[in-house]
Amino acid sequence: MIGRIRLVLALMIAAIVTPPLGLYQWVAVRTHLIDDRKVPRLYHRILLKLLGIRVRVTGEIAAARPLMIASNHISWTDIMVLGSLAELHFIARSDMASWPGIGTLARLQRSVFVERDQRRESAGQARAIADRLVGGDPMVLFPEGTTGTGNRIQPFKSTLFAAAAMARAAGGHETIAIQPVAIAYTRLQGMPMGRLHRAHAAWVGDQTLVPHLAALLGEGAMDVEVHFGEAILFGPGSDRKKTAREIEARVSAMMAQALRRPL
């Protein structure tokens, strides 16, 4: 019953704040007369409050630009978690663009949509990401290509790391910064999560959004840790596959540390 009440209240508040913020963002994106970077961060913070998710941060986002952020991926809430911390843009699955509501919000945040299973499209997709990097937009990549259980990361795919090489060539930059970031859901109602409890936060496979949302609200407050690692400089002679493996190792180590000793 409490979970149902929280769900209804959260949906009501979201329904109240979304139209005016969405309209502001639409005008900002279409006209470029006002800043289109502030509202998404505010909106993500509001949604996290409604969900009862508290974010704890170790480290900080790299100051270098162009900047690509490579993070593990556990749930749809990861976007709100990262988006609440900085003015970021996301690389999202192409099918998300057609999701009711969420697709519109993703477009308003100027996400880049990619078709991960179409190799023939990879060069064009990497070039679109490179253009955004050169333009100064920090881009968030989830190299696993899908969500995981929250207990360990899955192998990082190197394909879209090619955007770093393209950005170097297109923008005349000596190096592109690629920053490893680890997300770990660590506490539920203040108590450390075990392996089984982390499935509560994870959004895996064909789960539908509303039941997962209801489950999150029903369980109560949840803590998530975000660990920013030291950026790797992708420069002359850098190999995207080796870089992907190095980023994967760093993210895995930071995530393991967060799960062993939650803040």
C-alpha cells in the first residue's frame, strides 16, 4: 500500500513539473536563445528525489575537453544519476528514441541514438559522437551495450571508442580525454546491499518500466555511488581496443571497491 501511494505521488509530481521544464528545454534546443544545459540536470535531480535515490560521489568529472565518459550500466536510473551531477549528454540505444515520453525527453537532452547491432552503421555513429565531442559536449558512453546485474560489469565493446580517434582528426586535438566512471548501488534503506538485493536496482532484459518503477518506490530509499576515475588521454598511436580494455579494468576495480566498502 505504501509503495502504491509513493508511486501515485511521484507520478503526480512528475506530471506537474515535466511540462513546464520540457517546454523550456524545447525552446532552448530549437532556438538556441537560452541555455539548454541547465534544465536536464535540474530535472534529473527532481526525479532522484521522487525515487528516494541518494547519490554519493568519489572524485570529480574531468575538466579536460573534449571528454568522453565511459561508465558501466545497471539501470535506467543511471542516466538520472549521472545527469544530476553535471551537464552531460548521453549515447543511447536507437529504440529508445521511440519510447513514449522517455524518447522525447532523451531527444530534448540532445542524446545521440545508435544502433549497436548494425556494424555497417558504426562509422557514421562514431562520427556523430565525434562531432559532439569536438563541439565541447561531454558524451556518456555505456560500453557494455546493455544493462547488468549490478554485481559485476560485462565486457566493454570497443566500437564506439573510435569516436575518440575521429574527434582528434576532426578537431585537430592532440588528445581526447576518456574518463572511466563506476556506478554501484550499495545501500537499501541504509543497509548494505548483498548480491541478491542489487537485483532490486538492476533493470535487466525485457523488464517493463512501470513495474520496475513501482518496485523501486515500494522498497524505499536507496544509495548509489558514482566513482570518477582518472581520465586516459587518447592520442597519437592509441588503440581503441586496448583503451577499451584499460577503461573496463579501471571501472571494474572501482565498482568492486564500492561494493566491498560502501560509503
